Amino acid sequence: MTGQQATLYTQAGEQFAPAIARLARAMERDVEKARDLEQDIHLELWRSFERFDGNCALKTWVFRVAHNVAADHAGRHSRRPATVDIDEIDTLPATNAGESTLAESHALTRLHAIIRTLPLLDAQVILLWLEGHSGAEIAEVTGLSTGAVATRLSRLRDRLAAQFELPEDRT
């Protein structure tokens, strides 16, 4: 353990712990498994800071490690729901209407459920975008070109938005 490793881990925790927790919850439906994933991410971050050479931003490093751990986690767990092609998302059950707070909670739960059915790379791209990362940052974390990220994001946003549109009034 080095002093730099501890300093970097502390900085990462202060800046990115909430985003790591959200990633874990979005990738894992079961609360206990989500906590396990979050701990696995923190452990790997700690280990990875021995190798951190500063050739990329701390933010990029943290999210690259977090998403790699999440990808490994998803691959290890066979109980994960089967993925659905992005073009088939509209076949998933529609949301129910309710009070505003309940509706928002339901929408968030539904969004996470939809994200969990996406192929892993699509899930990573949309989660990073939802966390506010730029296309260039997403490209750096995922290894995609910025053009591929832009195309994938456009397609994902359109398909996800369609899942939350109200049906047209048919009077």
C-alpha cells in the first residue's frame, strides 16, 4: 500500500461513491447482490490505484474500473435476465399510471429493469450518459469510438424514451 494509493482511493470515494452505488443498483436487481457488486468495485478500485499512472483523468479511471467490474459481475451471474435487443424493448410491459412520486419511483425502477435487459455494452453506455458523462468520456471508458458512442446513444435514448411515452388519445 502506498500513500498515493490511499490518497487516490479517498479522492475517488469522495467524488464518485454515489455514482458507483447507482451503477451497482442499476446493474443488479437484488439489494444484497448490488451491495456485493458495489464492494467488489471499491475493492478493485483500491487495487487498481497501485497501477494508476495518471495518463487519464481520475474520473475516467474510476468509471473504467467500475464498469469492467460490473461487466465481470454480470457475466458471472447466470440468473441475470436474458438480454433483449434494443429494437425489441417496446415489447416489454408498459408502466402503470399513479401519483407523481409513485410514478417517478416506478419509472426509475422500470428504467433500471430495462437497462438490465440490454446487452452489457449498451447498458454501460446509457448508464454513463445518465451519470452525465460526455460522449468522449464514454468512448474512453468503453473503448468505442466517439462516433459509435453518439450513434448508440441516439438509438438508446430514442428507444428508452418510447417506453415512457403516453399512448395517443384514441377518442
